[in-house]
Amino acid sequence: MDGLKTDTCQIKRAILHHVDRARSGPTRAEAWLSLTSEVEKFLVGHVIESLKDCNAAVFDDRDANAVSSCCKTLLSSEDELVPQSQELARQLHGCMRHPRIARGTLCVAVIADRVSGTTFVALLKLDDSSSWTRKEFRKDGKLWIEMEMSDRGLPAVEEKIDKAAFIVPTGYAGDEYDLKLLDRRRRRTEVAMYFEEFLGCRAARSDREKTRMFSREFENWLQSHKDELPGTLTEHGLREMKRSYLDNHDQIQVAAFAEAAFGDRNPELQISLTQHFRANKLVDASFTVDLPEQARKTTLRFTRGDKRIDVKGAWDAVKGMVRFDRVEDDGTGVRAIIEADGYVEIPS
């Protein structure tokens, strides 16, 4: 998608809907936009310029996301442009509650790379501009919204659109991103809250964040489901398995990890764990283990005092490496067994 150029970008179909928070709902067209040469040139110019400043993002849950679902339908059938884009306009209007959010025109376009043949969905929020005029009229029993271009043609620099999203087909970019986002009114790594709410997405996470989340959420799941473990599985054993799995796999397939952890006889635990990961924003089916992050979690630091040993490290790592073996016979203490991949003794 980053390789799209003016001469390789094709606007296959497009439609306009007007969104204004002062109205009870969006004004939704019922017919495709007429793609004259001037209109197509205008839209291609916006697409190419917008892609230069976009950031990668992922849907919070692509399978259950309303915007993702509409775009998935559009990517498989351009004939669904009218009903699916109307739903997108309804979703966007519902997020425009803040008084500072300007009214505008949502352009939903199905675009294609002439070289690869790959199809994308572009969502462009067009503000009122001197470059074009919105024309609404009824024809053949349908509401049409057209663009009437001015003599200026392409938008001036100061008229670049502020917000856009480009949705890619499932699997196009692997697990790296689902869409590209533009928000010129925010810092490069941020997106306006209402726009992020509309899309149901977030910035793509790094492998370091995914590795950290994987360990943290596995421990959270284990703490809340430990009473459901069968007799053949223990908390300590599962923590050991998780740490060993991270140490010995460069790439983590979440479903494969759950199967390895619980075995074929416990499918309900596999499902429970994978659903927990998704519910807590680790939605990637796979990720690359961040080695520095994993090394940080598997190394403990010991400080020896007169009457105790202080163990310092990440919370889930410490919990996973310290096992209380038994209560002493007289009931006054416990025996703690510490198992660590490595340690550094710091003189007191």
C-alpha cells in the first residue's frame, strides 16, 4: 500500500455522506458518486498525500468490529457500497458528540493498486473546501450527493484533509497492521478520541509490548482460573512451561501455545485463555518474542541482608519463580523454593 502512486491508484467506486453533529443523523446518499476525471483526480490526490503521513493501526477486535465488518464486505463485493457506507456514516455520526468536531463529508471509496490488483477501502473525512461544492438532489427516487469541482482542481496545501483511514484486506500485512490512519491535528502517534472510537482501533503494538502483555495476561488468567485446573496441571508447572516456551520459540502462535499448555484433554481451558488474551487487547494471532524483554523477565536480582534475601524483578517473573513448598511442622513459617534462570548477587 505504501507503494501506491498517482498513476497506479484507481478509484473503483466512491460515495459521499454528510455528517453534522447538529443533526439527528447523517445525510446518507443512496447512489454512487459520479467519478468524472476531475473527481477521480481530486480523490487520488487526497489518497496519495494522506498515505505519506499515515500510521499503522490495528482493530481492537477485527472479527467483531462494526467498521471492520463493513469494510470486509466492501472488499469482497463493491456492489455493497451503498448499504455498507451508510452504516459507516451512521457509526461516525454517533461518535461526533464533542462541540468542537466540525461537520464534514465522509467519502467511502473502494480503491485498487493497478500493479498488484489489491483492493483497499478508503475513509476520507472531507471538510468544506473552496476546491469543490457538495450538491444534493433526488433522482429516480434516490438521494444523490455529488461533487462539483471548482476551477482550482486539486486542493491547495492548506486544504489537505485532517482525517483518513485506509483498511487493508485480512492477512495483507500479516499481524503488523489492519489499517493506516491519518490525523493531522494530533501528534504522529495519536488519533482523536472520537475517530479512534469510530474505528475501534489503536496504534499497532511493538513486539516488546506484546511480549510483556503475554506474560502479564497469562499470569492474570492463571490467578483467576487456578481453581479450575485439573489435577495434572499446577500453577508452578504452567509458569515454568510459559517461561520455557518463550525461551525456545522466536515466534509465538497464541493458539498453539494454549494447546501446548493444556493439552488435547482441556479444550475449554485453551478457549478460555485465548479469549482472555483477546479481551485484554492482545488480539494478535502471533507475535515475535522480544528477546531483551524476555531476558529482563527471566533474570532476578538478589540482595542478601542479615535476616532475609530480597528478590527484585518483574512481578509475574518473581511470582513464577518463587514456590512455597510447605508449611513448617510447628506452623511458624514456610519453605520457599526459588528457581531462576540466572541471578546477580548484590552485596549489602
